Amino acid sequence: MNKVNNAHKVPFKLTEADAEKLNSKEGLISVMSKEPYNIERALRYVNYLNKLEELQVELIRLQTWAIEKGERIIILFEGRDAAGKGGAIRRITERINPRHMRIVALPKPTEEQKSQWYFQRYVEQFPKAGELVLFDRSWYNRAVVEPVNGFCTEDQYKVFMKQVNGFEKMILQSGIRLVKIYMSISKKEQHKRFDEIKNDPLKQWKMTPVDERAQDLWDDYTEYKKKMFKKTNTALSPWKIIKANRKTHARIACIEHILESIPYDKNTEI
């Protein structure tokens, strides 16, 4: 039997505007998608979809401005495994012109790449004029993931930490705009998301050996993350930490930060 969740500490009052939102295709789907039915939850989701659409229009405006002005933009996403980086990137890119943007998620380096300057394979992915490039993990692999998992030596880690701020200064001085986002989740939330991935045949491919060790190495990740922020959260190239336990809130916060960080012309016609 269908159930309705009415367990509210304070009686929930549905306004006429709320009822209109729920009486849409998105509203009806959000109400009916989960049992027990929860009107408040459904309304929150519809509000999220409406806000997301509003922000995606602004992303199109930003991209149009970047194309017209020949701007080069890099947005990099870091965070623990299952923090929602991929989901945020999908919402950012799903409405913009795919011919003027790229998503970069590099595999582990080849033997040839290992012999090169560490930053080289990332530089090769940098944007041309009018292009937006989003890194799903970046050169900051060497700040956290690699030392935690033993994928680099201590000397390699130290060299990276000495060079990274200068590297980013060169990026910015060359005229490229750089936005750094770190998506932060709790250990409990990461465990919950890993369980969901493992039990979903459509998502099981996402689990890697590195993911499998993430919970056991939680404190090590925390230690290196703190070192990374202390060294690289500079006035010239700051980090934006997004609390990502709630995916919808995190996606909205990411887009808002991007729009706030890049001084695009808000009157650009689209």
C-alpha cells in the first residue's frame, strides 16, 4: 500500500505557489518517485531543479562571453572518492556548448609520461581561446592521492609542493582563469555512497582499488589534505571548499562559485 510521510515536527503548509510547482511534470515525478511519499522532499527537489535551470542559463551566458572574448578557463575539481565531483561536472556541462568545452579525467600516466615533467601532461590539456576545461581530478593528485597510496616517492611529493604555487602563478599570469573547487564529505557519507555504488549494477564500474582502500586510509587522506590547503590555498589561487554531503546543495554551490569567480558580462546576449 502506498504510504505518505506526515511525520513533521511542525505542520507543513503548502502554499499556492508550492502546489503549482508540484503540479508540473517534474513535481509529479519527484512526488511519486519514492515511498513513503514526502511532499516537502519533493518540493525541495523541484526547487533545486528550478534553481539549477536558472544557474545553467547563466553558465551559457558565461560561456558565450568566453567565446566572444577569447577567454581561457580552467575549473578543477578535487575531493575524496565518491564526493560527487562527476555529478557536479555533469550539471555544469549538460546545457553548455560541447564544442567549446572539455572534461578531462586523465588515466594513470604511461611510462613515457612518468619520465616527463610532472605537470606536462596536464598542460597539454589546457584550453585554447574561448574554451572551458574542467578537470575531474588534476595535478593535485600528487598532493593527496599519490602519497597516500604510495604512487609517488617522498622526493617527488616535496618537489611538487615546492613547484605548484609557482606553476599556478604562471597559469594566471598567462591570462588563463583558474577556479579550484574541493568537494568535502564525511566518512559516514562516503561509506554510504560506496555501499550504494557496490549494490547498483549500473554504478559498480566506478569502484576502483583506490576507492576500496579509501575508508581505511581516511586519516592519511585528511593529513595530506590539510597540508595541501595550508600550502596552496593562496590569495592568488584560493580553494573553495564545498560541503557535499547533500548532492543537490553541492551542485548549486559549485555553479554559484564558478559564476562568482569569473567576471563575465551578465548582459551578454544568448
